[in-house]
Amino acid sequence: MLLPMSVSIRIAIVLVLLPLALAGENPEQLPPEQFGLQHLTEYLGLMPGDISFRRDYTEPDSFRFEIVADLMTHPLGMINYCTGLRDAHVKGQPEILAGVLFTDMATEYQSERLGPYHPDITEIQGRYNLYYTNLSLNRLLTRAAVYIDVVFPRSSEMMLAWLSSVQRKFLTNEFRELIVMRQEEESLSMQGLDSLEKLEEKYTEEFAAFGTMIDMDPVVAAGIDCLRELLLEVKALQGMVRSGQMTVADLLKEAGYLPDDFDAETYLGKQSGWKVGGPGDDYYRGDYRFILDFGGDDVYDLTYDPSNPHGVVIIDFGGDDHYRAESDFTCGSGCLSVGLLLDFSGNDRYDARSFGLGSGYFGLGILYDGGGDDRYNGDTHVQGAGSFGMGLLIDEGGRDIYDAALHAQGFGFVEGVGVIYDTDGSDSYYAGGKYKDQLRYEDHYLSLSQGFGYGLRPWMSGGVGAIVDLGGNDNYCADIFAQGCSYWWSLGIIYDSSGNDSYHCYQYGQGTATHMSLGIIVDDFGNDVYYGKGLMQGCGHDYSCGLILDRHGDDTYTAYDLSQAAGSANGAGVLIDNEGDDRYLIRNAKNSQGYGNPRRDFGSIGLFIDLGGTDQYAGNGRDNFYWKTDSKWGGGMDIELQPSDSMKAGD
């Protein structure tokens, strides 16, 4: 990664008092942020469409998502994209959001998208005898068996059909090293770090030579189809129990007669790696393919062997459960296959290692939690993380805690989409604190999380990472690279719909994009606090666009430098605050609050927009003023577009 470039250009601030009446404009016809963009760019001699980056600024690669390439040509379209992402989920139907995200996983030059493997009639029927007597239960088990035994492995074979055995092993060995870090690396000398970097570059170049032959579409599509079908059967069983039509004991009634030579492997639900548990407190340990549990406070000690990939489906109807990883690639992890963990209620705890809790690693991993005050702990590539696949964590209520170290909490790597979607509750997100940022600091840590898109410059474009949180007073805490941030042809998003939220990040965060990428935070309602050091709060560096949009509330923004609408090295930084009595605090006014440095002859863009409220400034801005900075192209405006907070949350 390139270090942030210091800026030594002196800026002479010119504050120009203009009338508040905007003659000739009709702001009611436009959303406030769109009106503000049009008005400020006109004042600076620009147009909103001038924020655009050509696709051929760098040599295109075959890993680039079409949605990222398209938004790079009109970065302000990120706002509408975020709105669509917010509206993509329907409560109790996680397959809908997964399907929308799958659509966005098309690569730039992909001519067609393969579906999952379709089994023939002989592969569906006749594999197992029936052990349980209930028709609905057997239908659920049969559907699961077809996917786990046939569709998933055949779809995985379609994904890897063109790879040799050596190349397949590369995926779970060398390629994995491009994602994980180790604390012992802190003790390496500069020579040792240089050798490690060269080794990782070698792995990257090796993978880039054959990675285009991988097509994860069949596996991801198979997982979404499976999720859709199983949820229909699960809801039917839940309806029977809730209505009193049938008890769990009735559902689990066994066949009246079993032969003397009973072989569990031939009976549906009793085959190896399968367990069906009742409403009591159960304990599961090992490498499972399927678990169905009807309730109770259960404990899961789970393992997975990536050298023997297979599908995993875990369905838990309720209880305060504890999921514990005894290896990587567990607890809603799809490694070279599909992993589904569906927990419908209870105050649950999820303790993963790496590659879990909604992790898609050359596959699809979904963790769906239907409600409760839950805790999610993990290390690397967890909590909505995707690399050549989709990782999705959906939590539908409760006060939740998300704690991870690296590449987590809405992380999209190469050809990956990673999303956390939390519908309600005051939640806490923490990412970092384990792996030091050795190139820059001795006392700060890499996060690369919380709505972070990441590519490998210059070989492979990145993916899409997002957090969507619809309610509650939430806390987001990270260190280096986080919170609607991105690196190299990728997209990072945080969309927080309501609540008094706190965003704390040290550097590269809060609507910041670096090196041909896009980053955005949208916060609709609440009195929010944004704090960071540098390259924060609407900053675009090196042909990138970073944007922060806060629509309502009395907000406080604090940063040191190159922040609050700062464009650097031909980037564009945008800060828009629609309403509320806000405070903007900056230490270095020379390169913040509407600044674009004049790099590479044609400059950068910084747009600072406040459209209402009585505001306070330390820096370039001033309440009820327009200003330009001595840069190309930078400036800001503070006006009264409409009465403060006339719209309330929930309207």
C-alpha cells in the first residue's frame, strides 16, 4: 500500500458572504444532497458529472466487478446504490438479499453466468430409507440431502473444473496467505518484511495467471437456491409447532419397524455427519454436514477440513446457543462449497477463529440470526467477508456485539462480496487491535474492516464490502482502513439508517477511498459523532472518490488533516450534511473542508456542503457562508436550505 502523501501547499482561504436566497433555484424538486452538489459545483465552475474516473486509467483485469467499474464512471451514484442495498432485505427471507448481491457479482467482461448443477431424477430419489415418520420433516431432510450430497459438490466441481490439483491446493494454502496475518511478523526485521512482501507478490502473480479460470457462480447460486427451499420447509415445521398442530416429539417419531441389520448410513437423517436434536440442551462436536435442532441452550464445537470441502447446513430453532470454532472455516463458512447457519431466536454467542460467521471463501457462507442479544467474535475474514464468493451475516434484532481483528465486518476481497445487515438494536462494532500497521506506526493496528473493499494493486481488482444497520445507537470503532473505505478498484459502504451513532477510526476511514476505488458512509438520522486523524470523512486519494452523507441530526466531525471533503492526487472528497446544528473541527485548515490538491496538472476535487442549522467551525468554513480554497478544485458552502430536521426518523 502507498503511504498517504504529505501536503505542504499553503492555502489562502477566501470567505465570501453570499445571500441565503438562491435565486432561480427550486430546491424542493431535488433531494437536498443533489441540490447541494449541483449548486456548489456551479459555484466552483464545475458540474457534478466532473467527478468521474475512466475505466482505462489502469489496465483492466478480468476480476473487476461491473458494478464497481460502472460506479467509478459516476461515483455520486453510490448514494442511490446504498439506498437500494438498504431496501434489498425482507425480514425472515435472507435469500432475497443474497439474490440481489449475487446479481451485483457479475464481472466487467462476463458474457454469461452459470447456474448451479441440476441433478437428474436418479440423483434425487432412492438414496436413503426414511427413519422419521413425519412427512414435512422428511421433506426438509430430503431437500437438504440432495443439495449436500449432489448439488453442492457438483457445483463446486463446475467452479474448479479448469484447475489442476496443484492449483486447487493453492487456494487453501498460498492464496490464503494473502489474507491472513500473523503476530510473529511484528518481530521481523525490515529485510524479513521485505522478503515476506516479495513472497506474497509471487503468490499474487501466480494466482493471477490462473484465477480467471475460477467461476464461483454455480456454487453461490446453489447455496441461494438451497436457502430458499429449506426456509420454506423450516417455516412449515415452525408453523406446525407454534399452532399446536404437532409437538416436537411427534415430529421426531421414528419408524415403527427397523430391520435387524439396521445400517444408519442408509437412513435419512442418520447418515454420517448428520444430527437431528430435540428441544433439550444438546452438544455437538466435530465436522458436520447437517444439523437440525428444535430448541434448547445448545453448544456446538465445530471443525472443518478445507482439504475435504463439503457443504454444511445448521438449523437451530431457538435457545441461547453457543457456537465455538475448533478450527477455521466453521460457523456459517462456505469454503470451496456452501455453509449455512440459521439460528431463529435466542441470545446466542458465536466464537469463530478465521473464515467464519458469514464467510464466503471460493463459495457462499451465510449466518442468519433471527433475533436476540448476540455476540460475534472472530479473527480474520469473518462477520460478512467474501473472497471469490459471498459472505453474509444477517441479524434481525437485539443489542449485538461484533468483535474482529482483520478483514471483517463487511469485507469484500477479490471477486468477493461481504455484508453485515443488522435490522435493529444498539450495536457495537470493533475491528482491529491485533495486527500492527508496521509500515506506518508502532502503536496502531490494521483493521481493513467495517464496510471495506480491497483489491491487490495492481494485479486484481477488489470487491464490495458493506455494513447496513437500520436502527439503534451504534458504535463503530476501528484503527487503520475502515468504515466505508476502499483500496484498488473496490467499493466500501456503511449505511446506518437511524440512531445516535459514534464512528471512531484513526486513519483511512469514514467515507474514504484510495487508489482507484470508492468509499461511502450514509447516515440518515441521529445526533452522530465522527472522529479520526487523517484521510477521513469524505476523502478521495489517487483517482478515487470518498463520500460522507449525513441527512439529519446535530453532528460533530473531528479530524486532523486531509479530511472533511478533501481530494488528493486527482481524487474527489465529498462531505454533505443536510440538516442539524453541527460542529466541524479540523487541526490543519490548509488541506481540509473543501480542498483539492493540484496533482498531475489537472488537480483534485473537494466539496464541503452543509444545508441547514446553526453550525460551528474550526477551519475553513463558517456558518452561512460560501468559500473557495486555493486548490483545484475545492470549496464549500453553508446555507439554510430548509428548516432543520423537519423530517423525523420513521416518517
